[in-house]
Amino acid sequence: MASAEHRGGAFVTGAGGALGRAVAQRLAADGRDVAVLDVDAAALAGTVEVVEKAGGRALALSVDLRDADAVEAAFARAEAELGGVGVLVNNAAVYPARPFLDVPLAEYDDVVAVNQRAYWVAAQAAARRMVPAGGGAIVNIASITMHGGWAELAAYVSTKGAATAFTRALARELGPHGIRVNAVSPGAFPTAAEEIHADPEAYTRFVLAHQALKRRGRPAELAAVVSFLTGPDSSFVTGQCIEVNGGWVMS
């Protein structure tokens, strides 16, 4: 019999972006029904289309992650329609680029609300369902930036470091309930996030100069690691942060 973490649907936040979409598509290919959540309804529709074309089932939930009540309602709907929530992937993030001395407090608060507080809210909602079910798997998406710091991204970088620390704390506390909690730290994948760089070609050269592998990563390669961490082959893995960065940072 499959363990509890392999029953029920998967819940993926930020599923309208390139990485979230790839994760949703992969989890659907793994045989899971997937609740896909994003504030951008149009982007979410694109993810549903990709999942359904691959033969999977996706439940679209257009929600602002800053609204804790809306997040709880989304989990309740996913639980009802997908037969439970066995997997959570906290992926959504915002990344305004601005010199630290110029960052308005309201902007910082917004980054924390999406990148840190929403991870807490979603993980709590998921765990409250996973504990009675006997287990589950949570994956928090971190970032390579937490290792060296990136200029003009102080708010984003600090929340990604927090995501890793949060992962370890949850792994320790939820382990007795059969819930595994891990993090995945992506490198510089070519996504919409790179719009913050004025010269994309120069940025690609910068990335390749630092990576051991001299090519850009593909979102599907990140999704494959998430698939591993939410599947049976990682049944004794918890509290870890897996680097997926082409050998830029090695730890």
C-alpha cells in the first residue's frame, strides 16, 4: 500500500510561472491531481492547459497569497475535490529589485508576505490535513541567492534564507507525524525573473562563467528534483536543501 504522502492531491503555489508550471506538469505526470494556485488567472489557465494536454487533472485556484483566509479556502476546496492534500510545494515569490537604502517598508512587507508568511500559512494549512492522514511531503523553494547575497535584492534574499531555516524547523517538528519537509534551491533558471537584469545576454554570460555546467538549466530539471522529494524514492529524506544550480554553488 502507498504511504499517506502518496495519496491525495498536490498543491503548488506560484503555478503560473515557468518553474511552478513545470513542477505542476511533472507532479501530474507522476499521477497526482494538482491544485495550481497563482494570483495571475491568465497564467494559471496556461498551466491548466499544459497539465491537461499531458493527460493530468489540474484544479485552478486564483488566490492572493497575502490573504490567509483565501489560502485556507483554497486548501479546503482542494481537499474536497482532490481527495485530500498529500503534497505542498511552496513556490510563489516576488522579487522587486531596488537598492537597499531605497526600499520602502511597504515593499519589504509585501515581499515577506508572499515569500515567507505565505509559506507559513500554506504549510500550516497543509500540515493540519496531513497529520490526520498519517503523512505528507512539503517542499519549499529557496534560491541560490541566499548563499552569496545578490545586490539590490535584499528582501528577496532574506526571505529565501528564511525558507530554508523554516524547512529545517518543520522537518524536525512534523517528522513524528510522518510528514517530510525539504527545500530545493534553484540556480539561475531562465524565467521571467530575469527581466530584472538590463542585459539578458550579459547575464547569461555571467551565469555560465560561474556554473560548472556550461548551459542554462531547464525548468523540467528543477521539477524532477521536486518530484523526487515528494515521491517514494526519498522516503528517508527530510530537513534537506537540495541545490539545483549547475554547480554554481556547491555545498
